[in-house]
Amino acid sequence: MNDGARDALETIRRQIDEVDDALLRSFAQRLVLADQLAELKRSAAAAPLRPGREVMLLRRLAAAHSGLS
């Protein structure tokens, strides 16, 4: 493998690492928000789950990202 290809690989690997780090931060933020939501529901004596919410979420995500390979 020549130096140009090696440099290109390293660049792409660094970019993947950056995306991985961003995903981890986003997931951690989502967990914090889910904890806040659960606490709010507990304090308001609201139902912990809303039937159909997960299905709506999955459909929205699938429709928004149907072009991903």
C-alpha cells in the first residue's frame, strides 16, 4: 500500500472515530433525557409507557432514513 492510500485510510479512520464519539455523546444525552422524563412521569403519576409511542418512533425513523444502505 502506498503512502497516499495509507494517509487516506488514516483520515477515514479518524473521521469514523469522531462519528463514534458523537454517537456516544448523543446516546448519553438521550439516556439523561429519558431519566428526566421517567422522573417527571413518576412525580405526576403518569403512565410510564404510552401505547403506540414506540411504534410511531420506529416508523418515523424508518421513513426518515429509508434511503440508508
